[in-house]
Amino acid sequence: MASPPSPPKPASISQYEAQRAQRILDNRRKMEQMGLLEAAHGLAAPTLAPSELQPGAEVAPRLKSRKVQQAVQQGAQGPSRLSRRLRGVNALDQKAAAAEARAEAEAEGAARVRGAAARKPLVLEERVQLSAPFSLRSIGVTVWELGQVHRGTWAQRYWSSPGCLFHHAYPVGYRATKVQFGRMYEMAIEEGAAGPLFKVTDQQSGVVFTGSSPTKPWTEICIAHRTGQRISGPLFFGFSDPLTQRAIAANLYSKEELRAVLQGGMLEQALACPVEQAAKEFLAVEGVGEATACVLARTTALGGSRHSGPASLRAWGSSSEGNSQVLFDYLTGSEEVLESTRRWPAWQQRLVPKIVLALTGRWLGTGLPPNPNSELAAAVASGAATGGDATETAGGAGKIKAIGGKRARNGPQRNGAKRARRAAAMQG
């Protein structure tokens, strides 16, 4: 009779499995000592107990649970947009609509200028005392000194332009710092010859950038770093933040200035000196802007002394042909005139000849004067037809120099010359 087969010998276990089994035994022994083993068996019993099945029963496969979205009953909805009549808004008559429009305009402050947003009226917080120094977390600017409001000569130029967010002063002595492009810059406002002078100093290199507006020095910094970035000067100086405006309003403004600032309007100021009066009169000359008017009112390069207005400059310029040429060269090449103005192509081609014509009575531009039917145009046209460089005016006011005696080649100027010659022939 064959002997029964011997049971299989247990396979040898690895060292890791032996260590694991030993750790399990140690943990089990510790749980028995702490009295936690019975509690652990009680928790594991329902989970580990085999399920009781009836004899002959089959285990059904477990199905994957799925979420069934219930149909949402949507009620009847009204129209998304309703007319003013359906909303119960009554139409206003013409007078009421005009009054409402005026009220809205007064509430918004100054009207929009050159497409810019309307100025925001400043709102002061009661029981809040602001003083420098303070930091503007929104743009990373620290204001160290507020300065003082300039109320002397050219006081109107020490206030913001109509396109700024707030109507505010540029205080002389204002000082702030800002980190930009990895460098610390110090910003300051000083008193200039005919308005504020804005300075931005690179504290690391000592290079100073200046300009007549807060944007100009920062633009030069962007050009120096070749970033191609556009920067708002008032924003970087801190003037676009209401906190700065509240600090200036609480410490620097007079009652009249504060009233204008709170209403978002302009403060009308009387002219303080004859130079400002002369600049205002020069503004009436066609082609002369505010900056050029200030230059003409302050310069001594035209005749050796300042002119009190267009009449004084006209008397000097019309006295000789050389003075007219001096005025022309001054407007086109003097460093007293803004570089941006001198680099403007229309300045030398159109505006300067018009200004010289208005102030001296002589046309130093190419082609015909602006009004081809005038006696001046007829004199220039007759000089061009005869090949001359200068003719006498019909009124005998002096010579009118026409640079380039050749007939103009373009169509409008050629037709203007024909009309001028025809008018001169009819008068003859």
C-alpha cells in the first residue's frame, strides 16, 4: 500500500517579510497590553464577516452607479429686456430733460476734453488728518513732502490740464520716490521760468530727467531703457491717487481753491503781471499756442527787450525785412521754443509763415499766402510771374518777400496764382 504524500514544505521567506511579520506581532502585543485588541476586532468584524447567502443563490455583478439628472421644469419667463414704458418710466418733457441733463453735467464736473474722461470731484473724509510722508500701495510711490501751492507769476500754469483725472495744483517742493526698472527714482517739482519744472533723478547713477510736464521726464526714462512702454506721468508722480489729492487739499489749498477742487472745476485766476497779459494777447495770433505765447512774451532776442504784446512786436518786425527774417529764424531754430514744436513738420511749413505774416506783414513761406484773393497774394503772384523775389504791397506797408519766385507746381497753388493775377488785372 502506497504511503500518503507528505505536506508541502513552506517556502523560505525573505528577510523583509520576516521583519514585517515581527513588527506585526510586536504591534499586536502592544495592543493587547493597552486593551485595544478587542476593540479593533469589534470594528473589523462587520467588515470582515462573510456575507450570508441562501443555498443556491448567485452573486449578482456589481453595477456602476450613475447620476441621473432630473428634468428641471422651467416656468414661463418674461422678456429679458423691457422698454421704458413697460417698466413704468414716464417720458420727460423737453424742459425737464434739459434740466436733468444740466444736473448730470454739474454732478460730473467739467465736460469731457479731447475724448478724455470727465474729471472726478474730490471727496474729503471727515476726521481724517493726512500729512507727509505716506505711501501709495497701489502704485508703489512714497510721498515725502507736499510742497506749497505757487500763487505768483504764471500761477495758472501750476495747475493740472483739463484732461487730468482730478483738477489739482502742482505744488512747488513736492517730492516723492518710486522704484521702477529695478532702480530708485526721486521725483520733484521746482519753479520754472514760465511754469513748473518736473525732475526725475536716478539715485543710482545721478542722471536727471526734466520736462515741463510730469510725463515728459518719465518718457525720456523709458526711451533710455528702450522698453517701449508708455507711462502716465501724473500716475507715477502720485497725483492720480485720491489719497494724495486729499493730503494736498487738507494742507495746501485756500478756501477758493478748495471749493473749485471739490466741485471738479477750474479756478479762474486774475493775471498777475504784464508778461502774462502779453502772453494772453499773443494767444490771439493765428498759429500761436500757449507755450509759444509764453516764449514770445518773455524773450529778449527780438529787438533786445521784451514786447508788451503783438502791437509792439509788429512795430519792430515790420520796420525792416531783416527783422522779419530774424523772427522767422527765431521761431524755427531758437532753443527757447519747445523742441517738440520745432520738430513738428507743420510748424515750419505752415504755422511759422502765418505767424510772421500776422506780426510783420511779410510772407516768408513757399507758394502763396493763405488768402489767394487778397492784395498781398496778388502782389506775391505778380512778383512770381515777373521772376522777382520781392514786390511792394498795394498799401505801401513795405516789401513782401516771396521765397522761391518760381510758380508753384501743385494744383491748388497754381489755381490760386491764376485767380490772383486775374484779380490784379481787373483792378488795373
